[in-house]
Amino acid sequence: MSRVPHAMVASVILAGGQSSRMGEDKALIPWNGVPLLQRVSEVAAQCTDQVYIVTPWPDRYQAIAPQHCQWIGESNPGKGPLVALSQAWQHIDHPWILLLGCDLPQLDPTLLQHWIGQLDRMPASTLAVVPRQGKNWEPLCGFYHSTLQPRLKSFIESGGNAFQHWLSSLPVESLPVDARVAQMLHNCNTPEDLN
């Protein structure tokens, strides 16, 4: 893997959801004995030098996140992942962001590193690189270029709040989803998903 694209990417983990369908804080739920947020943070640290956690509750998670993680306090909790991403970008100057949900217990660092190694081969016009299953993007395991910040701000200010709608308006390179990728993208929204 080339070190150049690796240094160009920062990981951003979103941990500001209400976990209403789960019934308890997803970030703290253990998967094979390890809290989900800790698992995701540790994988992210294998893939990028900088790992940021965006949450309104940093004190809640300090004990489980790796020490090198940096915290971005979410000032508008409950507004959704697009608003959280927009806020995170104000603190990060890397060309690319690897955006991750905190509820992806089967993240594969080897696969993520492979994707990172492909970023510098993308056409200059490509501003997002995101897995796609059927008609739906998997936005919380994707890559976003910093030049998207103004577009995202404009989208939010015009009332947009859905990742699927925003991505449909962008030059996105879709990552194919085979069985291995599909397993990695399995996220935990309900107690049944943990099984």
C-alpha cells in the first residue's frame, strides 16, 4: 500500500446517534467482548494516522476509545450524519475522509487499506468513493474529498438531510459489494442485528 494516499486520509467515526431502535447506546454494546466504538476505532487506527470521533458525549466514550483518537464535540446532536460530517470537516485538513459509523463490528482493515491505496488512482473529478448495493449507497463506510465541503454546506442549508439524495448529486465512484464487502458493511441498528 502506498504511504502517500494513506497520509492523505483521516478517519471520522460518527457516534452521535440516539440508538432508538437498539434501545441502548450502540457504541457501548460489546461485540465479542469489545464495545462497538472501540472495535471501529481500532480498525480505523490501522488504516489512517488520524482518527476523529464525532459525538456530543465524549466523556461517555473516553474510556473505550484508543488514546490517540481525537474528539470533535457535536454541537447539533440529532441532526443526522450529514450535519455531523459538515461539522467534522471544519476541524480536519486531510484531502480525504474515511467516514465510518460506530456500529460496524466486522470492519476489515485489509479491505479498507486496499480501498485507500486506490484513492490516488481515481480520476480528479471523483469526489466520493462509496460502496453501493443495488440502488443504495453505503455512506457510513465511504471516502469523501475535502472539496465537497461547500456542496455539503449548501445542500444542508437548502433543507437537504438525506445521504442518498446528496450522493446522487455528486461525482461518486461506486465500490462493488461482493459477499466479503457485504459482511463488512453489516451494521447493528437493532438487537436482532447483533445476532
